[in-house]
Amino acid sequence: MATQEERLTTLEQAATNTQKFQNEAIRQIRDINDAVTILVGLTRAHNHDIHLIFERLDTIDTEMEQRFDLVDARLNQMYDEINNHTAMLHQILEKLDERTNDHGSL
């Protein structure tokens, strides 16, 4: 059987080892807390950036829709003008044909 001195030495070593373990655990917990704090900050920053990106995309979408509407309106105007000019050309050709037929029969 161990003497009282040996048992006390063993108990002191166990207490020292327990204290070392606790200190290491505390250090690792602090490191984890630091990492989590950094991640939370990054996540908030990224969420803000993502929100701004979506706002910008909405703005771009609205602007593009307006521009396409303007292009469509302008194209419709051009089609109408082309149709009017085509109709006028048909009328001119018909009159030319009539004049040619009138002069040819004389």
C-alpha cells in the first residue's frame, strides 16, 4: 500500500493534469468562439452584399423591361411606316399602270 506522501503526490499530479486539461479546453473554446464570431460577421456582410445584389438585379430587370418596351414600340412604328409606304407604292404603281395603259391604247 502506498504511503500517504505517495498518495498525496499522485493526487497533486492528477489535479495538475486536470488543470492543464481545463486550461487547454478553455483555450480551444475561446478559439471556437473567435471563429464563430468571425463567421457571424462574414455571414452578415455577405447577406448585406447579397441583398444589394438582388436589389441591383431588380433595378436592371426593370430597366431592361422598359428598354425592351421602348424598342418594341419603335419597331411597331417602323412596321406601320413601312406598311404605309408599301401601300403608297402600290397606289403609285397602279396609277403608273393606268397611265401606261391609257397612253398605249392611243
